[in-house]
Amino acid sequence: MSGLTDTEIKRAKATERAYSMGDGGGLYLWVKPTCGKLWRWSYRFEGKEKLMSFGNYPDVSMALARDRHTEARKLLATGIDPMAQRKIEKKIQKVSSENSFQSVYARWLEYWQDGKSPLVM
């Protein structure tokens, strides 16, 4: 994939209107008027146009954006919608952190301390 270079990305300046700089395979850098640069991927799933974001530049480097893009394309090739998969993974992460021993203990302690003197250790 011959696409953008780091120098081209750094030289990209914000204008009155947002514009894109293509990197190949549907991956592009969206340059916003507010001086922000966002990695995006435009793809089709089940006949519908979809748009997936990979993060802001420079927080997400060009190499990392390309890696995320490659992984998402692999999911798409197997018939899985990458955005739906990402939502599922976030939900699993949230549920597992909510059900950790520490969070359950904190909720239990908050519930049982209501109307009682402070716990002294």
C-alpha cells in the first residue's frame, strides 16, 4: 500500500472546509477546520456504506492506523462487521470491569454503610 507519508501528514493544514487525504484501501486522514486530524476508514457491509474511526493523529500514528485498518479488513473479509465487533468488545470490557471484585466490594460497602458510623480499620 503506497499512501501517505509522515511528512505529508505533518504538512497538512486546516482550511475552512474539512478535506481528506487518501492512504489506500479506503483508509484516509480527515483534516478538520479545527486543526484536528482523524484516521477514518470508509467501507461497505451488507450493501451499506459505513465509516469507522481509528483515532486522532498524532495520538494514533500512521503505522498504528494502518495496523488497525488491516485488522478491520480481515474481519470484513470473514463476513464480520468491524464496527459491530468493536462495540461488542467494548461492552465485554465494561461488563468485566463492573463485575470485578473491587467494584462489587465498593458497591457492597456503599450499600451497607448507609446510616451506619464510619468504618474504622
